[in-house]
Amino acid sequence: MKTKVNRAAGRLRRDPMSFPQKEFDLIKEGTISLVIVTILIIAVAALWGAPYRPAVTNQSIAQQNPVLMEQSALNDLDGTSTMASYGPPYNNGWNGSAQSIQSLGGFAPQTWWGTPYAVNTAKDDVITPLSMLAKAGDNSALSTALATYQSASPAQQQKWDNNLNNALAKATVQNGLPVVPAGNYGPVALMMQDELMMAQSGLLSGALTRETNNGVYRWNVQNNLLFLQGTALHQIAGQINMKGEQWGINHDEQAYPGPWWLTPYTFLYQIPPYNTIAAGDEAAAYSVGILFVLLILLPWIPGLNRLPRVLPLYKLIWRDWYKRDRSNKKVDKTTLTKKGLA
Amino acid sequence: MNWTTAVRKRASEQLTWDKLLPSEQPVYVSSLVYSFGVFTLSTLLIVIMSGIIMASKGPLWYQVSGVGEFFRSIHFWSVQGFFFFMTMHLVGQFFMGSWREGRSFTWVLGALSFGVGVVTAFTGYLSRGDFFSQWNQVQAKDAFNGAGLDGFLNILNNGQVYGLHIVVLPTILILLVGWHLLQVRRLGVVPPYPEKGEQEGEVR
């Protein structure tokens, strides 16, 4: 018995319909499969639920770690936070310098789009929210502090910022507020204390997302997410092994499976040069992109497209067929249709 | 040329009912590996159904309601099942060299489905609304920005991420999977490699 073979253009094209056939019920098989996985999934969902850890709020950070909250705000004000000098798509760095643009040999796609999601951390995260607070509370002391700070020279501003930054590193906490030694902090000490108290009250999140969607439908939470993205979130993520160097996104809460299918991507973050170079994210993204293109084009890649033929696993998958073929057994005629039998 | 006639002629020639809804299949289709494809489809169906129910109640429901949490759990586990079976299907088809004999494009569609599935699931993780979303959202921004995708996608804009997750990406995924399925049914399941010593094409 020979199957129908098409050798057009020197390529093997065998018609599956010309092989011996057996009975098959597509709809029944599909239905049985659907019923089995539905029952299993509902059972597992009912038994184990799904992972969920509430999001971290500015309010909770401000209440649990007031020093960290003031440091986060101060670094946004003085331009030393990551976001202050991030570069595109948020800004062009702090005062046009100190950008952290990812670039591989001058290839920096991060810069292609300009700064469509503009962020000025000092203005967006500190000055404007505090101005709103001062106006809402008719707080003349805060209004004066803001005016003093904004009219001071950059050198003076930096001096106050640095002094308070150094003091906060040694601060103690009393009644939920950092206590620092007396020093030359200018208006910054009051500004940071009010920012902290606004966060403790729960109002800071709303103030950070005030401008998105014209202030009503706040689907874009960019600035709120970015405010905590530095030390605050890293500390919490580190405690539950979710930082990049801890295989981050690859695993979920405790015993729950995470998005394990990202393993090849996450793996790159564990090895050099990806975990050592500044453009590690860009390098990882393009490496995975290239691997994915290779996967798509596998049928045309010489060597790789013949690999399964060299590996013996196909013999295991089709063992029944080869056994039947070798012994030239007559297959039970009741399971075969006449079609395809020579 | 009449386009309608041409499409009808091509469809009626290549997509016959015998191929679309077969009641028989080649005897070489005899392995557990073949069930991974249908299990992948089954789990995808549950992903879509649970997703539709969740989308109809909005993105807060599954964070504050017990019933919502149950459907979120179904969604979560069906996604896990989907990726498990899809990965097994991919690995199995690789070892079978299933792109052979005119099936390269079927492989391409399957691989694309896998890639789109990964991105769809990722936007889902960012739509969970918990610390996992929050943390991975701020982390992922560096990857998306570094790759140069920032101009299209603001990964910190939940409205955009949620829209991509519930409409745009699933639509692309369903179209790709549907096309992949049509290709599989049109061309049939790839025959086994000819045995060694056997002339290529002289398959007994």
C-alpha cells in the first residue's frame, strides 16, 4: 500500500487523507476535553482561589515609614530621584542633564517618541500638590514656604535640600512624624512635613493623578505609580522576592504559580551582560525579540528545521505507526475505513 | 475577475466539511501529544468566557466581591492551563517537525499566537489591580521604554492597558488561533517522518 505522494518542486507532500483512516469524532472529543478542563479549573479555583496582595498606597507608606515618604518627596523636589532624571518618554532629564537613557551602541529607541508622558517630579509631585493643599486649607505658612522656595536661587534650594536629606538619614520618628536636629532647612522642612501629612491623610494619591483624563476619569495612574516606584516599592518587593534579580515577575505570591512562561526572558536578568549594563532592559527585550523571530521562522532555518528528524522523540510519539509499519501488520479492519487501504 | 466567486470557489475546494468536521483521521494520530491542542483550545474558551463575565462587571468587581474573586480565580487557573497546554503543544509539534510538507504557515500562526498570548496575559497581570500589578507595572515601564514601545503604549495608563487586555489583544489572538485551526483542518495532521532506509516519499 502506498500513500499518495506529491513530489512537485522536489518537495514531499503526502495527503493525510490517503493514509489508512480510523474513526474519529471531532465534536465529541472537543466536548469531552472542554468538560474535563472546566471541571478541573472550577475545582482548583474553588479550592485554592487566586493570589492577591493589596496594592501599596502612599498613605500606608506615609504611616508606616514617614522618613521614607519624606525622602521620596524630597528626592523628587531636588531632582535626585530616578524619575526626576529618567529621560524619555517622561522628561529630558533634570535641567536637561543626568538622563538615564538606555542605549546599545548608540541605538536608543527610547528616544524615538520624545516625551509624550511629561513628568517634572518637583512640580508634579511636590510643588503643585502642596499649592493645592495650601489653598484648600487656607494655609498661609505653607503658601509662604512655597513662595520662598520657588523664589530662591537653585544653589540655595540645593543647600536646603541637601541639609534636610542628610538630616533625614539620621531622623527619629515621634507621633508619626520624623524629627530632625535643628539646621538650615529653609522652607523645605515645613514643605516636606505637609507633604507627609497630606500622604498620611490619603489625599496625596488624588493630587498626583489630578491632571489625567481632565481630572474626572482617572484611568491613567502614571504619576501615582511613579511616586513610589523607587525605594518604597523596591523595599516591599525585595521582602517577597519579587525584584528583577530575584526572578521578579516570574513567580507570584507564595505557592501560587506565576507567569512561568516568561522564564526565558526573566533568565536574562540573572546573567551578564544583562544584569550589569545600564541598557539591560533594552538588551533583554531585543534578545527575546530575536529569539521569538527565530521561533516563528523555524521552518526555514537550515539545521534547526531538521533537528526533530535527528532527535529520536518523534519515534516515541509515532511508535504505534512505526511498529505497525515495520511488522507490516494488518490493522484491525473494523477500525479502519476502506478509504486509503490499497 | 469576480472576487466573490473566487473566494467561494477556493473555500469550497479547500475547506470541505470532511476537513472542517472530520469523522475519521489517519491511524498515525495515536498519542497523548495530540490532545494538547484540543486542551489548549478548551482552556482558551474558559479564559474567554470568564474574561467576558469579568469585563461585564468592570475592573473593580473582581477586587472587592467574593463572586468576582471566584471568577478571577477561574480566569487565573484557566490561563495557567492555557499556557501549560499551549507550551506542551508547541514542544510536541516541534519534535514532530509539524511544519513539514506545506505546513510552514501553520507553524508561523501558532508561534504568533503564542507571542500574542504572552502579551495578552501580561496586560492581564497588570489589570489585576494589586501589588503584583503595581510592582510589575513600574518595573515593566523600563523594558517597554527601552524597547522603544513607549510611544505607542504608556504601560502606566491603566485605561490603555485594560483596553488592550480585554479587546485588542484577545481579538488578535482569537483571529490567529482561528486561522491556525483552519490551516490545520485544511492541510490535515502532518504525517510521520519516513523511516530510515525508506525512500522519502515512498511511505508505506
